[in-house]
Amino acid sequence: MWKAEGSEKVEPLQSGSLDSNCNSLRLPSMMNTSWFTVIFVFSSIYCIVSHPKLELWFQELFPLKMCPANASMETFYGIMFDAGSTGTRIHIYTFIQRSPENPAELKGEVFESVKPGLSAYANQPKKGAETIRKLLEMAKNAVPPSHWNKTPVVLKATAGLRLLAEHKAQALLSQVRMVFEDSPFLVPDNSVSIMDGSYEGILAWITVNFLTGQLYGQEQQTVGTLDLGGASTQITFLPQLEP
């Protein structure tokens, strides 16, 4: 397994994460799709995920309280903030749940981004949080008012905040949390946090294999992923174990 200093061994997937204060790999990115889509897909269909290891990962990453309160309805929404090293992006998703037995279908996405990222406001946390407030205004226009209090809003920060001093990173997250709580949307527990690099790699892998139909395939012929970000790199694959 290839892994960076400080990363954990994760079974059965193998994922390595390398932040920019290590010797970065300079390889072309093979993943064009944002893995943030899958967070709301899987948090809303958590109860029908059959693989026991996947259940453990999702339960730790996204507790059941994160499931949208209106998940039993035909249409529901999710708001995800990607707080990266070079900018902050908002993804506003619309899902259709046709039946409880089947995964939710992604029907639409509204996307916007601002630069620089939150880490640029390390000494001005309130100013950094204001960039989040402006993006949330877009969510009010994209989500029907009747669904505001049922629509979860979540921010996951990656390497940009991982590389900050802990007290500065936490000050930024606290200000963002206050902005969330001042909004009309559903704010789950631990809705604002820094994502570990290993889980970032796992979610990239899940996204690619979910969107290509490999997660639910009988033969489980999955593909590996390489996610080259602004300040970190993740390589994730399912190893072939000898019988």
C-alpha cells in the first residue's frame, strides 16, 4: 500500500493521502467528477447499503442524523460545501427517490465557487465565513422555501485547512458553523469539519465506482482513483487479495 506520513490504514480499500508539506506526486488527475455528490446520495440511502464495511465507513462519516428529514418524499435536496485549498464551492443537489428499495437519483445540481479558499482567511475568520454566507444566498433561490428546514447543509474542508495551525482552523470552522445556524437550513451534528485525507480518497473512489455502476455489481470489478487537488493527492484502490 502507498500511503503518506500520518495517514491511516483503511480496510478493505487502500487509500494514501499526501498533503503539500510532503513530497507531492506530480501525476495527471484521472477523476473529473466531484466526490461531494456521493455524500448526499449515500447519507440519504444509508439504510439500503448492503456491504458491511461500507456501512461502517458511512456511519462514522455521516451519522444517521444527517439523513434528510424528507428522504421518504419523492424529491429532496442537499447542500454541500467543498472548502478546498484554492477556493470554496457550493453544490446544491436535487434528488429523486422513486422507491425505498432503490438508490436516490441525482436529478440536478447548482454549482458556484469563490476564491480564495477559507485558509486564506486564517487571521480573519469572520471575513472568511462571510464568503459562505454569500454562497448560502444562492441555496435559498435553488431550494423551495418549503424544504429549507429539511435540507441538510454540510461543509467539509480538505488540505487547505489541514495545513493550518489547529487553533486557526477551528476558529474558521466555528465562524462557519455560526453562519449555518443563522440560516434556515437543517444543520446536522458535525456539519462543519475537516476531512481526513484517507476518507477523502475513499469518497473519491466511491463516487467513481458508484457513478459507473460498479458498487452494486455482482462481480465487483472496481476501478482505482487518483485525485490531484490543490494541496493534496489521494490514490485509492481495492487490492486483489490472494486466496
